[in-house]
Amino acid sequence: MSAVAPPAPSSPAVLRELHELPSPKGLPLIGNTLQIDAPHFHQQIERWRQELGPYFTVQIARRRMLVVSDHEVIAKALRDRPDGFSRSDRLRVIGTELGMKPGVFGSNGEEWKKQRRMVMAGFDPAHVKGYYPSLARVGGRLESRWDKAAAAGTAIDLQADLMRFTVDTIAGLAFGSEVNTLESDEDVIQKHLDKIFPSLFKRMMSPLPVWRWVKRDSDRQLEHAMQEVDAAVAGFVAQARARLVAHPERREHPGNLLEAMIVAADEPDSGITDEIVAGNVLTMLLAGEDTTANTIAWMIHLLWKHPQALARAQQEVRTAIANPAAPTFAEIDGLDYIEACAHETMRLKPVAPNLPLQATRDTVLGDVRVPAGTMVINMLRHDSVSERFVPNAAAFEPERWLGERGPGGQANSAKRLSMPFGAGPRMCPGRYLALLEMKMAMAVLLGRFDIAAVDAPNGHEPEERLSFTMMPVGLSMRLRSRAA
């Protein structure tokens, strides 16, 4: 029998059971299965929340999931990881079927704790600062690519170019490998990476595991993509080990995240194999590509829609960076208003608007009894865009992160409500690196170019599409080069 986590002192005396909660009207046996709009599921549950309240359930096939929107309750669940809540068994099973090696993102329990120590060894700010020259080189390639587009007057596929930037950055910073997709039209590894997260999300949301019974062309393409990515990852690990053999002094001062992970893995009794290292290489490639690129794309869109904020961001970049062609680490790291723009973007357009977790033991969330094994969908965006908690909540106001909107402590309030990197022990270890990447991309854009236009296909707001991460659809940008 599962141990029951004691309710918090403020928990109500009378608890509700899952079957007592409201739910969207569905069909017998299959519940809401036929209603689910997977690419817009985050918006769908936001609409249901307005109708049903802060706690409700959704049934997909035989799975009944709890949906929670209260930020304090969500923060409690996030802090109760990995002991009380974990990644879902379904994610682990489907990830394994895809051929994904174990990594810190999908691991649970003691396995996660071992890997977390290894990954954190390479992600601390001191290490990231040491990798900065690689980031600067990638920033130079992005500038060169956009300069050619500006000279030709051609529209830039914003998301595609930013994903090139993030793949090149992660490969250089994390693995010490030159994967130069920004100066190539082939972008082989990116082409394969782009198939993995959407396929994982599609299978996670599917009521029936059709891929186990019938292999379609898309399944064969996915298998090929995984083989190609596995080969690339194995190459990164082999190259890193060869460097450590050739230069033993690098064990004391690793030159990149992968070397730092290998050194940590090689410690006595670490329990970390090269397969686990490879799993974390893939995790960084996938997470570093999608999440950071989508956030930068959303930020550019929001700045374009808010000219005053754009003008202030431009002024900060052009004042703070003495030589736009060679920004220093201190100059990039000190772009406080750009960082505020990033945080405000992640409040309004989080790439993970929902965070599903699985209860590992019987517990209580709010006034709801949650049995072990229950999937809980945490709505990370709801309260952070609510007028109840955030003044002028729908507006893009980066100043709120700098404490410039009165004495009400908006910055602290926003930080408490907005959790784009998660919270608690499983908070994203790459958050500092992600913010540095965002600042570099914006320094290139605002320091070397003027934005002529940012357009969406419909001429209005870009569509929010969920494909594991939430992305803008079809954003394009036109630039004008500034005089040197």
C-alpha cells in the first residue's frame, strides 16, 4: 500500500476525490478522447479552466488526468520532485521505443539524482563563462547569415534560423564540436533533431499506439533520424574522450559541458556509463534547440509589436556594447533590459505552458486527493497572465522585471508566478546558458541591424502550436544592416 504524504497544515479537512471534480462533457468509456486538439491542447485546457475552475479532470481513452492551475499548488508539486512527483511512465516507455537513451530529463528517482550531479557540474556560471568564445563565434555566424539576407532584401524564416543558432551553440559550448548549420543549407543534424520532439509529443497524446502495429513512412523516417542523431552523439562523446586522453590537463579544467560530464562520470562509484552521458548529450541538443529558439522568436515578435520596448532594448545593446562585431562576456551578461524582455516573453509565451507530472505516491493537491500513478497537468501560464495576480497582465511590460512599475513588488511577484524553467530540485540546469544565448542573439539583431518587419502568415498574431514545446508558426523577419 502506498505511503500517503501528509497534507500541508493549510489543507482543507474535507478532500474531494478525482471522480467528484468537474470534467468537460465527453463520451462513455473514452471520455474526451475525440475532443482533444493536440497542437492546441494548452489553449483547450485554458478554455476548459474558465468553465470548470482551478481543478478539473480530462479523460483520454482510459487515462483520467487531473488539471491544476493554482500557482501555489503547482509550486508545491514541483518542489516535491523527485520523491512525490516524477516524469510519466508513458514518457519513459515511448522515449525508449523511440530509441532515446536515458538522460536527466526523463530519468526519475536515484537515477535522476546521479545524473543531476553530473549535468550540474558543467552548467554552473563559471563553466559557462569559460565556453563564451564558442558562443561568440556562433553569434558571428548568425550575423553573417542575416547580413546576407538583409543585403538581398529576402525574408528570414525566423524560427528556422534561430534553431540553427541554438544547435550550433549547443554543439560548440556543450560538446566542443563545430556543427556549422548557420553557414550550410544542408543542416543535417537539425533536420533529424526536428523530427524527434514532434514525434514524441504526437505519440504521448495518441489514444492508441498505432505505431506498434503498423509502421508508416513517418515511423521509418523517425527511425532513420534517430539512427543519424545517435551516430552524431556517439561521435561527440568519442571526440571528447579523445581530447581528454590527448590533453589530461583538461580533466582539471574541462573545455566544455561534455568533457565536464565525462570527468564527473569517471569518478569512482559514479554509476554513470557512456550510454547515460550520450542520453544527456541528446537531451541538451533537443532541449537547447527548441526551447531557446522558440523563446527568442516570441521575444522578437513581442518587441516588434511594442515599439517603445524595442527602442529601449536597442538603446541598451547599442550603448552597452562597444564593438558590436566582438561583444565581451561582461557586455552580453550585463544586458539587464534584454534579460527582462526574455522573462516577460516567457511569462506571456512560455514554451512549456503545461507541465505533466505523475504522482509517485498518494498525496494531496489543494483540496483534491491524488492517488499514486495519477497524471497531473500543471497549467504554468494561467496565474502568470491573470489580472488577479499581475497588474496589466496581458501587456508586454519588461519593466516589471526591473521593479519599475511602482512599489508593489512586481518583479518578485512575477518571479513567483512565472516558472518557465520549472521550480524545486528539478529546475532546468541550463537556465543560465539559455539566457546567455538569448542575450547573444538579441545583441546580434539589435546591435547590427534595424528590424524592417516581423510578419505572421495571417497578418495578425502568430498561431501558438504545441509540439512538445509551444512555438510560433510562420514568423518571418526582414532586416536592414546598420552602417558599421
